[in-house]
Amino acid sequence: KNQVEQSPQSLIILEGKNCTLQCNYTVSPFSNLRWYKQDTGRGPVSLTIMTFSENTKSNGRYTATLDADTKQSSLHITASQLSDSASYICVVSGPYNNDMRFGAGTRLTVKP
Amino acid sequence: GAGVSQSPSNKVTEKGKDVELRCDPISGHTALYWYRQSLGQGLEFLIYFQGNSAPDKSGLPSDRFSAERTGGSVSTLTIQRTQQEDSAVYLCASSLATGSYNEQFFGPGTRLTVL
């Protein structure tokens, strides 16, 4: 069983609407959680990173939250744009070098 | 260059052939990572380098896979006697140093298709 579960698997929304993507994990010990955006045919690009003590982190229209007690994170996208269409990947890391676990991603499609 | 580059961008090969995939990291980045991404799956860690050495090779799927890095820069991932299940996108990333808090910058990937 993957230690990082993302939901939904895919999502379609209309331009201008908000949406929230979920990431639940069982990785322990925990060091940090990062959200990546991966456009089709491109490599992933980091959006936010949060450590144990951080509850929320924003990057423009993207806001990530973290509840380290329940081991849940969310990525909220406000006022979606067509360019937000991509896969969003949650990555949870332990304290050791290269101790990273990747979620399978949520495929977001924003339609006009 | 400004970012991580990979070549070729696409590779189609026949089962049983060997392939070499190349990664040029961002200049000055000491850490380099290789991942595999199959359709609809998450990224699968293969191997990482700290300088020219590879402390962790545990992610390599079989002994048909090998990787090297020379001069602390360019890395090649070699797959010998390719199988159809090797078909995937192979991504390379680099970071200033190892450790998950250091952001990894990804290349565009090499899409490998084994017929």
C-alpha cells in the first residue's frame, strides 16, 4: 500500500472556480511535505513545502495546508485558470537523505 | 543552461536492445536523482548521486539498470536488454545538495518505448 494517497484521482472544473486536492500519508517519521505541479510532457515543479510546524503555506493562488497530527494535507487552488490544468503530486519525506514517498497525483482539468 | 536537460526526449527501441539516457543537471548542483514514471503511476525512485558517488542504488529494478555520473555533472542511465515493462518516462532531477528539504529541479524526461 502506498504511503501517500491522493484524492481525487482526477478532477474537472470550470475556469474561475476553486478546488481542493487531498493528500493523506502514513510516512513516519515525518520531515516535510511538498506539492508539485506537473504539466503534460514536463517535469514536476515545486509549489510549496511545509515542515512539521507549519500549518499553511501559500504561493499565489495555491494554498497548502498541513495537519501533521492527522497526517493530512490539502492543496487549494483559487480562481482556477486554464493553465492550472496539470497533475498535482504530493511528496512526503522522512528525515533521511532521499527518504521521499510520492503520491500518484491528481489530474486536474480546467475547462473554459 | 538554465535548467535540467535530458536527452533524448523520446526513444523507441526493440526488446532486448540496450539504451542510454542522458541527464545534464543545473550547474553547481551536487545531487542528482533518477526516477521512473509509468502511465498513471507515481514517481518511482531509481538512484541518486552525491557528487559522483551513488550511496543508494536500492531503487534500481534489476541488474539490467545501471547509472553513472562523471565530473560531478552529466549522468547516464543505462538499461540493458530492455523489456516491454521498462517502457515509461524517465525523469532526472538535481538539487544543490542531498536532503529532502533541498528543492529538486526536474528535467522534461525521456519517454522510453520498448516494442
